[in-house]
Amino acid sequence: MKTNVGTLDRAIRIVAGLALLSLLWLLEGNARFVGLVGVVPLLTATLRFCPLYSILGVSTCSRQLAGA
């Protein structure tokens, strides 16, 4: 896997993932499980790889990180 998620993009994904996961505790009923979608941005931020970016040919990381 080639790194394609940059530092700012990574930070945004972490914040968005945590916000979505917080819905597990904030919502009631079956709607609360929408928060599990937050696992996806957290996982892509952790791995620094986004499969969708790869398909679209997008990269938000610097050239130094792209080679890692």
C-alpha cells in the first residue's frame, strides 16, 4: 500500500471518526449504530491509506511520505 493520506487529511479523519463514534452514546435506538461508520475514517487515518483515493488517483500527502 502506498501512502496517500497527508497530515492535515489524517487529522480531519481522526476528528470526524471520533465525532461519528460518539453518536453511539448520543443517539437512541437503532439510529445510534450510524456511529459505527466512524471506524472507516479512523482506520484510513491510522493506515495512512485510502482505497477510494487510490482508485481516483488522489494523494494529499507530501512527496516524502508518498514513497513510504
